[in-house]
Amino acid sequence: MTEIDDKSLNLFFQKEKQEVKDNGFSRRVMHNLPNRSRKLSNIWVTFCVLAGIFLFFLFNGLEAILNLLREAFNGAMQTGTAHIEPRSMLIVVIVLVGLAIQKICSIE
């Protein structure tokens, strides 16, 4: 369509616009729609979480995380950053774990 046609159509629809009373119709329709997609989504999320937990323990995930943290701490101490207090490192680890838990819990 040309620009003139668009303008005339917009003008026509603005003039002929009528408000239709809803009277709760939209709410009733939305309430009666099937929730199949939400149920499938919840089932899929539950399956993925359970699979992740299973694989975490199957491949010794806790041991791998502890080894990684130990290596990172030892590496930091060996590269001349020995002036960092262990309490500071502990606080950093706690904050990072807290942020990770918050991120995991906020996924929907």
C-alpha cells in the first residue's frame, strides 16, 4: 500500500473506533484455556533438574568442585597473592555460591 492509503486507513479506523464492553469475557476465556503447555514445561524442567542432579552425583561433581576450588586457592597462593586473607577468599566463595543458587532458583 502507498503512504496515502495507510494514512486514509488509519484516519478511517480512528473515526470508526468503537469500544466493546468486556464484562469479564477475556478473564473467563483465559481461565478456561487448557494449561497443557505449562504442564509440559513443568514436567520438562523437573526431568532436566533430576537428570542434572543424577549426573552431578554420578560423575562426582562435588569432588570436582572442591578440587577446582582447592587448585584455584593453591594457585593464587603460589603466584604471589599470599597477602590475601583466607577469610576474604571464603567470603568471595560464599558470595559466588549464593549468587549461583539465586540464579538457579530464579530460572523458570
